[in-house]
Amino acid sequence: MRKTLAVLTLSTQIIFAQNISQKLDEATKSLMNSSAAISSNLSFYVSDENGNFVYEYQGNKGLSTASTQKIFTAGAALEVLGKNYTYKTVSAYSGSISGGNLKGDLIISSTGDPTLGSWRYDAYKPDNFKQKLIESIKKAGISKISGDLVIDDSYFDHQTIPGGWPWDDLGNYYGAGVWGVNWRENQFDINIRGNEIKSFSYPLEGVSWLNDVKVGGNSDQSLIFTAPYSNVALINGTLPAKTLTVSGATPNPPLQLGVEVKQWLKDSGIDFSGKVITNSQLEIEGKKTIQIPGNKVILTYESPTLDKIIYWFLRKSINLYGETLIKTLGKEKKGNSDFKSGVAYLKEFWKSKGINTNMINFADGSGLSPQNYVSAKAEVQALLYAKKQPWFESFYDGFPVQGNGLKMKSGTMRDTKSFAGFHTSKDGKKYVFSIIINNYQGSGSTELQKILNVLK
């Protein structure tokens, strides 16, 4: 009887799997035969929670991923750095203090904290850092600073943007680069009505604007162009004749922080008449950089823990976080913070977990580069690996619940759409899936959602 029951159970499972596979195949072929997908490439892979194959359509084919690339960066960071890892921003001084007068420089240095001054974390907003910094200066007995305010942005190398990012993306908030000192997620906002700039969330230090915006349409079709270290910014495209907020990438975040700290000093009654300088600017001018004295630290300010950073990284798809993690992994594991070292380590990490390197050709840590080529099967393998790890809860928590009820990370880029994640069907079956499509000419993600709805 037990043997008969086992055979019946197995037969039922096989029939069920065949039914799901057939339905997925029908939905997939329907999409690929549509006029919108006639020249598209699709990579689709589904397994159950134990890694047993359910369905694939060119599952090994490497395609441009968009933001589902982030699952690889998040998983590697959680395992290598640990969910309690924090970034640190240190304030110190050079010279000596006499009668309240600092005869030297005030220096602020960071290990690249991407959350410094972020608005996303209740206890880590800009005012929180301001309060702690001013308190530490006063506690050190400093009421006057005779030297300069130095922002030491030398922790990472000078390349702030990964190679391969489109120029159209660089000046927009989602194309913000990575510095040794980041501030307010390296983002600023413009309040603009039609083509008239009304105000900024904060004034960009030393930046002049070229405004080529035309009034038209019903939605934001504008682009902002800012280059790292540049003092000229451009906004063009079209905007409707109403007040909107558009967001851009700060061209020099370390300098921006320094300018704001200078104002904080003034507002707090601390006498300061020196210059705001950054180490990168000193290098540009051919001058010697200024290092932070280890024995004169007045404040060590720690970021939120990595699990909280990963939550927002996945939930809101913050590219800045991904590229910071890539630089951090490169520095920690390769001794080099350049993007190539971090990306090389990311590939080595996932190769060591059993993923075929032909299916993971990484170009960055966030997926913004169209030069990322990853297969759906590789994404499923990464998700299955993550599911078995002690850090999985921190990883899984960041995945949004999409409109169709599936817990999944999405990615959208010009002519690229992707989904990767987890789902428990109504009958309790648990699936892990990835679907990536390139050169899709349809509008929105409705057709891809229809395919995934088969799993429900």
C-alpha cells in the first residue's frame, strides 16, 4: 500500500509539474510571437525551492539585466561583509587647541558611507550628523578654527562612475557616482515650473546652469547632465506647464558637505574664516593631500548596519548603494577600490558558489550599465543559494511585493525588463524564478506579469 501511495504521489507531482510547464510554455510562446517581441531576446528560468527544474526558455542565455543585477551584489555583500557591517565617518583635527582656538584644520574623512545625510533612516538624517559633529567640536573645547575645513575624500579611487554607464543617466539622481565621502545620497532636487527653475533643495556649490528645457507634454521627460567634479550642469528635454520636482546627481558631494559644515559652524557660533578644501581638489592642483591624525579624533559616526542598507538597496533600487558596495568589496577583498577589482571579485564570489562564469558577465553592481550580461538561470541559482544562508531574511526582506502579489526584484532600462524572486502559489508550491527580456517594444511589464501569473 505504501509503495502504491508513493507511486501515486510521484505521478501526481509529475503531472502537476507538466501542467505548470505547459502553461508557462504557452504564455512564453504567446509573448514571443507577439509583434512587440518579434525581435526580442528572452531568458526565463523557474525552479522549485529545492532547485528542481520546473521550466526554462533559453535559461542560459546572457542578457542585459537592469536592476535584477542587484541580487548578486546584495548577496555577496551580506555574506562577505556581514549584516552588521557599518561604514564610518571620522572627524578630527590637526595642530593644537589653545584657549578655545584650534590652530590647525578640522578634517572629516569617511570610508565611503553611502547613507551619510540620507533622509531614509530616522536616526541618520542630515541634522543628526550636524548635531553630533557640532557637539563633538564644542566638547573638544573648540570655539574658533584658525585653519581650514578639509574633506578627506581619498578612501576610494578617483573614478566615481562605472565604465559603460550611458551619458544620459549620469546627471540624474539614479546615475549618482560614488566618492570617498558621499552626502545626501549625492542627490539634489530642482523645483521647476515649465522651463523656469524656481529653487533647489540646497544650492550646489560653484555650479552654473544651462537650461534647454522646453514646455510640453504631460509628464517629466527631462534629463539632467552633471559630470563628476564639473562646475557646469545642463537640463534639457520637456516638462509640462506645472510645478514639478526633478532630481539630479551632485557633481561634487565632498565639497557640498564641506560647504554645509561651514554654515553649521557659523550658525553654531564657532568662528571659522578658512577655506573649504577637499583632498581631490588638492590633487587636481598638484598639492599635497591632508591625512586625518589618528590621535586627534573627536567623532566617529557610524552608518546604519548593512542589513538596513541592503533593505533600501533592493526595495528602492538605489544604484549608489550598489556601486559603493562594489568599491567596498574591491577594497576589502582585492586591496583596490576601483570598479574593475570589485566587479572581478563579485564574479569570483558567485563562481565559487557554483554559477557558470559564462552566465555572469558583470559590468557594475547595480545593473545600470547595459554591458551587464546575465542569464535567468544564474539569477535563480543565486536566489537558491541565498535561501540557504543565515543572512537570507535580511536579503529577502528587501524584495518588494509587486502588483501581482509576487515577492520579486524588478528591473527596467531602455528596452530591458526583468523580474527575479520568490513565490508561494495558492496550493503551497514554492517557486524561484527569473525572467529577462531585451529589445522588447511593448509598453510596461504587463505581458511579463501574465507569464509569472501562471505560478500563482
